[in-house]
Amino acid sequence: MTQRRDFIKKSVLGTAGITMAGMGLSAKSYASIMGANDRFRIAVCGVNGRGKSHISGFGKQDNVEIVYLVDPDSLVLENRVSQLRAQEEGISNNVKGVADVRHVLDDKEIDAISVATPNSWHSQMVIWAAQSKKHCYVEKPASHDIYEGRVALAAAEKYGIVIQHGTQRRSDPKWARQVSDIRSGKYGKMVVSHGLACKPREGIGFELDSNPPSNLDWNLWKGPAIINSYNKNLVHYNWHWNWAVGNGELNNQGTHQLDVAYWALDPEVENTHPVRVMAIGGRFSWKDQGETPNTMFALAEFANGQYVFFNVRNVNYEGYVKEVTNRFYFEDGGKLINGEYQSHNGSQPRNVPIKDVPMTPGGNFGSFIVACRASDPSMANGTMKDAHYSCTLGHLMNTSYRLGKKVPFNAKAGQFGDNKLAYEEFMKIHAIARDGMGVPEDKAEYIVGPWLEFDGEAEHFVGDHSIEANRMLADPRNAEFDIPSPKSV
């Protein structure tokens, strides 16, 4: 059967780099080749926020049954179960609700789980799913820290299950086209791959610690995270702005744009980490109990000299400009902005052969089912390896920020050596914070992170600040949710 499946795949895909979409093959027709007549059984874990999209997305796939919904909040869980059971169409009317994913993993009839929990649970569930020989669709970011991401990758590779990262742009033909063009050299040498996660948000205020409500299994909600007390400002969304559970906007919304920025780098640095990173920013305007920055500029340099820049800009005000996108800057001064090429001094796109990046059709949910039915991890649009490297990029930037020192809020705070483009991009953020957000010059403070050097092979920091930085490679964990080493997973 394996030989037959490999033959079919090669016949359908043809030469390397040709996408199924380019062959005019729909996800539905390809899935039928790979056994869509066999019912696929899945459990959705975390059903309050993004999990609703998982329920909807997987519920629309041919012959896919949602057998379990998993959530530690009994009120949320009961509501979602009732909604799914009441649907007139579909095959998930007998869905069951459970609080603990471990009950699901013990069920031999389950083929896969999807994960839409707080970030601190993501790698844990990937590891458990792999050990249980179940496929896993995991929301972004696939890891909450660098070490657990490495363990999750080791588990995926050891057990050979399909892991797909919830970075939907990997399933978007428009972004795949841009990445294919860039990596093929259509615009010449790319020097900076720039991601932006600039969207309006509000502060979260203050809440006093209290007892968890009776409908919430607080131990299960916390899971691996070390949190001393329940607080309403964690459950169910504002955990994003708490370091013990979330990763801030950089590895929240920003994971999508970080992943595209990483994806577009030259093939020679694929599956490598940057050699150094730094970040600068602050949590301005809001006097609240959130911990993560709402304004941030970060940059990472790779071994081939290419840079990834990243902007975080939240808050809101009259005239605020939302920018959730990617931009690309090239050696001759040309730019790719919102998919449109901007010439510099007559620069022009090149007439070069384009090698398409492979992409399984069907959208982010359909492509995952296709990859699972084919039992082929490489068919996932955003594998665990892709996820580990793009998520680590964000973790490294956050580490620099968290080790930063306070300096006066002014234009002098951004020091990037002779990198003029970095200074220009920083000054855009600085001007917006000053003029739009009303942050007063020299009367507020930036947090300026150090340049951190990273040994990508060993996955640890070296050089100045490495002792402090290496302490942040892995978060402290509750003993019940400890994870093995990469070698013993």
C-alpha cells in the first residue's frame, strides 16, 4: 500500500516543486485518491476562541467526524457540544465533551487532534499526540519556548505523524506565489524580509486574583504553566499578554507574518536559525497588568547576511493604520509591498525560471486531512520543522526584549550599527508612538534588548548575555506536565 501511495503521489505531483494546485487537482479529488471513503475521526481541543473555527473548518470536510470536543471550562464545552449535536447536516451529531485530552489520546479510534488552547499547551499536545500515534493540527505558535519546540519536532520525526502548523498563509496560493517568486530570484537578491503585526487593540485593565469559577478545571487550564493564582485577566483571551502562558503579539498574530518572513528567505538558510537578534519596544499608553510589549521593533540576521525585521504596533487612536502583512526589500532598492513591485532607480523584475514552493490544496484544514489520509508529514502546509524554525525566530526576539534595559524614549534609543534601513523602520514606529499614541519624548522609556548571538546547531546562546538568555530557553513546568528530552521522546 505504501508503494502504491508513493507511486500515485509521484504521478500526481510530477517533478519536485510542482504544486497540486498547479496541476488543477482539487483537494476533494486528491483526497478521494488517498482514501477519503474512510471516515476520519478528530478531536478539537480548546473550543472557546480559535477552536470555533476548527469545529467549523473540520466539520466541512468530506467524511470527517468530530468525535470529541475538549475544554476545561464545562460551560463553554457544554455549549459547543450542544451546538454541534443540534446541526442538521454533518456526521458529528454524537460528539462527546471531555475536559482532559488524555482521555481522547487513549481512544484508538481517533485519528487526529487539533489544538486551539493557550500557547503553553501547544507543544505538550503535539508531543502527546505523536506518542499516541495520532496526527495533530496545532495552532500558532507551535511552541511556547525554544526547547519544547525542539522536543515536539523530535516527537513528530520519531513517530512519523502529520503535524500541521496553523499558519494559514502556507495554504494561500497568493502568498505561495510571492514566496516562489522571491526564492527563485525574480526580484534579485532579497536583503530584508519584513513582517508586520500592527492591529488595533485595547488595554486589559486590572483584575484582582480570585478563586477560579466552579465551571473551570483550573489545574487543566494552567497545564504546564507555572501560575500562582487564578485571574480573570487570563481566562479566556488576555493570557496572550502574560509571559507564563502567551508570547505577546509577536508570536500571536505575528506568528503568521514571521512564518512568511522566514519562508521567503533564501533556500541556503532554510531550516537554520538566525546568528544574532535584538529587539526594542515597550508597553505604552496602557497602564494595565499586561506584561508583553504593544510596540516593538526586532531584527534577526542570518548566516547569509539576510535580515528579518518585525514590527508590533497595537493600541488604537483616530487615524490608526492597521498593517498586518509582509514586505520584502531587495539589493537593488526594489521593494515588494502588498504584492506590488516598487521600482528603485529603474530596477525591474527578472525573467527567471520560477520554482514553485509545494502546497497541498484544500485550505489549511482540508490540506491537513489530505496529508493525514496520505500518511505523509511532508504534505502538511507548514510542517513541525517549518513551525519550529519560524516560531523560534519569534522566541529569540522576545528573549532579547525580556533581557532589555530601560532607556529614555527618544530617537537615540534605536542603535543598529550601520544598518540604515533598520533605523528607518524603527523611526517609523517611534514617530507613530510619539505622534499617534502620544508617548512623550524623554518622559517615557523604551526597553532596549541586547544583541544576542545564537548557535543554531546547538540551539543555545553564546557570547555576551548568554547565561541569562540560556535560562530562558525552556520555561519552568508543572511536574504533571513535564516533557522528555528530544532523545528520549
